[in-house]
Amino acid sequence: MTEPRQELIQNLAEQLRRLEQTRRGPAERQRTSLGVPALDQLLPGQGIGRGTLVEWLSRGEGSGAGTLTLWAARRICQAEAEREKEPGGLVVIDPRGEFYPPAAVACGIDLTRLILVQPANRSDRDWALDQSLRSAGVSAVWCWLADADSRALRRWQLAAETGGAVGLLLRPISARNEPSFADVRLLVEALGSSQGANGREDLSSSTTPFSSLRRVRVEVLRARGTSGGGSVTLEIDDETGDVRLAAELADPTRQRRTGS
């Protein structure tokens, strides 16, 4: 349910204060491994840096981008807990009202450290994103970002640098040609499945119709401090929340020869 603006502001501010009471504030810039070496090697410093924005562009329904961003959020929060001895929070900003908590649990997210914000309009969304990124008690901020102008993106970049949180921005493929202030911009697309045209991913379910396994391709479109480029194929297990490097498909020609 959406909240009136004043109630939204007061509620979010109070929850952020509670998180900050258990934290020491922004630490020095460190990087978090995503747990898949082949993917880490494509990133600057072989991981995601604190106080940065990461854009995940989604090519169609079921691309896997929503699951991957939640999985990255879990890795970031776990790494922060190990470094700071106190877990940081995850703020989910969900303008569409489609966030599904069981899907987050499947990815290993601790719901007791999660703040869910469902802003009523773009102005409230922008404010919530800015305040969450600036909070010293927040490790990661997840947000579906259908549209944003350069001024807002630059403000969020500065907010992340100030607070130390990682902004995980899930965006449609249409944003590919727009300016970016993210340290890393990734393109995620499903392999071997139908794709929609609007770049939206359904987060209302954590399973696929016939199998819990999905293959997705992640391409680095931009990475600050590197030449960028490169891609990796990952396998997502929707039942366990695991993400791993996809095994190479067997050569059918070789299989026929072996079986003959």
C-alpha cells in the first residue's frame, strides 16, 4: 500500500535511524565479490565497490535481472556484516508494488533487516532513494527505476559516496542509451526463453513453470576504470537462490559419436 508523503517520510526516517544506531558509519571503500569468479573478473577491482551505483538493465520479462540484483544485495549485506560486525540494512524501493518477500527469502535476504518502501509517485521515489543511499545504516538499496534524469542520477551517485551504500538500480533496456553515473552497467537477458518488450521482470513469483533452473547472460556494458566489455553465462536456481557459472553445453555431435 502506498503512504501519504508525510507518513512515508516519517516512517522511513525512523527505520533508517534504527539501522544507524547499530553501525559505525561509512568505512573505507572496499569491494564485495559476487561469488562467481568469472563474473567478478569482469568488474573493476573484481567486485562491487561500496558507495557506488550499479545499473542492471533488463531485456524483457523473466530476464533474471531482478533475481540477480537481490542475490547481489545479499552478498553485499553479508560482506558488510562480516566487516562491521553489525549487519547493515537493505532498502527496497518498489514503485510498482510488485515486490514479493518470499522471492527475497529464497535469495537469502534477512527480512528483519529489510525496509520496504512503496512510493506513490516519482518525487517520493527520488527522495526515498536519496535518503536511503545517504544512510550509514544501509548496506544496499534496491530500486526499480523506470525513468530518471541526469540530475537525479548524479545526486544519487553523490548520496551513495556519502553514505557508503551500494545502489542496485534495476532498469529497462530502453535506458541503455541514456547517460549513466553508475560505476558498472550490466545487461541481463534470459537464454532460451521468450522475452517481453518493456524490460519488466515479474518478481511476484520465485519459481518458473517447469524448472527451477534458469540460464541468463550478463554482459558488462560499462565499468568505470576499465575498458569494459565481456560477458558470462550464469545459472540461477530459483528454489535455492544459488547463482553459479553455467556448465558448458555438451557437444551433441560428440554425444552421438560416443553413443554409437
